[in-house]
Amino acid sequence: MPMRGAVDAFVQHLRAERGLSANTLAAYRSDLRQFETFVRARGHQDWDLPPRVIQEFMTYLIEREYRQASQARKLAAVKALYRHLHASGSITTDPTAGLGGARVAKRRPKIVSTSDVERLLEQAADAATPEAARDRAMLEVLYATGMRVSELVALDMRNLDAESQTVRLGRTRQRTAPLSDRAADALDAYVADARTKLLRRADQPAVFLNHRGNRLTRQGFWLIIKAAAQRAGIQTPITPHTLRHSFAAHRLQGDSSVHEVQELLGHASPASTKVYVDLAREARRQPPGAPEAAPAS
């Protein structure tokens, strides 16, 4: 069945058959639009999907650190859509049939070694163009703070405090993230020169801009970090989330406490942070000069 219009038709069905509230219907529509966008981005044009695509969507939610309640809600919406499509004869097989419950288990984070991170940051140090200076600043800030990629691209100039070398993050759970000297230097250099060359409108609040002078998107930064890892010759796949996970594990490998890292990451519960403790412990066990352990799958 073609994708176009199916989500809206299903939401209309829910409104007519189940009399759900406007807020609940809006949540269904938003969650299913996200799933549709995910599926289309992987080249699928209809709802007849193999079960592996649903599993990939589950992994996508985990890697982007959606809360378990949000993961469960989104997967429940997908399962409800497929039950409807299957019952109406629009599809012959329901790819969600074998999923069981919609609750998603936490997966062990993937991290990279400190040496790989250093190689990534070193290759970005040669900032010969405004875009290169921006990329260097973004990579340095991301690893220095452990912030989410959504927080990185959402930074506005008012969030920066050059004097205290900090950035303000979050909306509902606001926090202040300290910058390392290297990250602060890279950010200051970008703001003072490269950003002014990328700027097209004086009232643009975004810190990180694309070549059109607009706010850089998450997708844009994903391409940047992928290209940077390739130039650095790093074999392990690196995403913005990998750097966030690595930041947490490396901090715990040093002298930071779980509580300190929890605050830096903006986790509501220490349970979300403790997953990194085992990763840090394993890294400490590596004998001097031994190759670092491969990231967990």
C-alpha cells in the first residue's frame, strides 16, 4: 500500500472509532509521521516492510536516547497502524506481529577509544575555511560537554558565556556545561571570524550556520562527523551519539563520579548514567600498550 495519506486516514479512523482526545490523536500522528520519515529515508515507498525495518526503527529510538515511555508509545503507534492496515487488507503481512510488547530494552552504548577521539579532533584542527572552523568547533564542543546533537545544533548566541567558558543547555531540565580550554578556543575562533563570514542576516540567533547562513541541521552535522571520521582513518562507525557515549565513559574512566556525569549529560535518573560504568571499568582493565577493546555491539 502506498504511504501517502495512510497516516492521516488511520488517525481519522481512530477519531471516528475510538473517540480519542485531540492530544492523543496528535501524538499518534506525530509518532507515525516520524516512522514514515524514517522508512522513506531508507528508500521504502510503501507499508509492506520486512520486520528488520521495524527493528531498525527500535534501534534508532534507542540510539537517540528517547525515554523508554516515548519508545513504548511510538512502537505502540506503529503496531496499531499495522494492525489496522492488515485488518483492512491493505497489506498481506504485519511486520510487527512478532514484536511482542512495545517496550524497548536499553542497548549497551557504543563507544570509541580516547585515541580515536583524539585522531578525530586532530584532523579537524586544520580549519582553513569558515566551514572547517565551524566543524572543528562543533566536534570539540560536542566531545567536551557530552551534549546531545539536538542541543548542539539548537545553540543560540545567547547560550554562550565566553567569560566563564560555559554553554547553557536544555529547556525543561536546564543545565550549564563547562567547556575545555581547547573547545573554548575553537568556539571563540569560530564565532569571532568564521561565523561572521557565514552569516547572512544580522538577526540570526543560531551559533552554527550552514553555507546559506541558516541554522545547521542534525542531518547536516551527521554528514560532517561521518566525513571527519573517514578523513581521520577511523574504522569504527562514529555518530554524534557515539561521541556523547564516549564522553561519558571516558569521564568515568577518569575521576568523575556517576552523579557528576549524570548532571553533565542531563539525565533525569542516575540509572541512565550507570550504563557507562561497566564500559569505563573495562577500559581501565586494559594493560598499558594493549589495543583498546572494540566497541560493544
